[in-house]
Amino acid sequence: MVGYANFVLDNLLAEKKAVPMIVVMPFGHAVPFGSPPELQAKNTPLFEEYLLKDVMPLVESTYRAAAGRENRAIAGLSMGGGQSLQIGLRNLDRFSALAVFSASAPADFETQFAEVLGNSRATNTKLNAFWIGCGKQDPAFPRAQKLSELLNAKQIKHTFRASEGPHTYTEWRKYLAEFAPLLFR
């Protein structure tokens, strides 16, 4: 409730700026807080497995969700933004849109995603929207900006929104309000 995503999306729907969509927000901590670093390093891969094998099938079998990658997006903020970036780019066959709010790429991003970066035509064809937002006062800003510069150099189409602000829900609400209208059109 802290992020007020429900209010942001309800207002966008009322203003006819976004289309109706199912939004799922699973808890991104697949390993317990305070775990040793070697276990913490497994958080994103474990969360990815949970998302793809448990959450998505449950949502699609429980709700009247449209099937197929064209009807799925992945977005996240802070740690969840980093997870969304990695999971989304590893699964372009499952997601057609991707947003990263106040997060940055892993240190080995270029190596890990060499195929995605090396084939801009295929990547750009698969992503209907690729959106990155980060406040200039956010500690993640330099790395988020570097990610955008790398994507530009590799000719990967994306939007980079550098706002005035820190690592807070105030910024993330703005980003959601800008990203959601781009989905499923």
C-alpha cells in the first residue's frame, strides 16, 4: 500500500490513459534477510524460478488473464527493478515490456546479456516498451545512467527518465504513471 500503485493505476484507468490489466506484486526476497552472501547471490535466480514456475501459472489459471508474451510485462523498483531487468531480458519469449525503477544492472551485465545486446534488431522487435527511471539523487543513478548509455551504444531502444529525486516511492509513483500507459496497446 505504501507505493499506492492501486491509486495510480485506478486514476490512469479513470482518465483512459491505461488499459485494464492484472498487476501482481510478489515478494522478491527468495532468501531470508541476513543470509550469508553466497546465499544472497542466489536471490534473483530463485525468485525467477518462483515467478515463472509458480506465480505466473497460478495467476493465469486463477484469473481471466490473456495468455502470451504480448500480454505480459515485468517491472520493479529498487531490488525488484534489478530482478525485473534480469528476468525480463532472460525471458523475452515471455514478456513484451520491461521497466526498471531506481535500479541498476549487475556488474557482469554485458557478459550476462551479450546475446541481447549483440542483436539489437531481435531485442527491439521483442520489446514493445523498455523503460528505465531513476532519480538523480538516488545512489543507483550513476549505474542506471551507465546502463542507458550502454543500451544506446548497442542500439537497444529504451526510454531513460532521469528525474529530480532520491530512492523513494514519490519517484516510483511517477514512473509507474508514465510506464503503465505504454502497456498492451
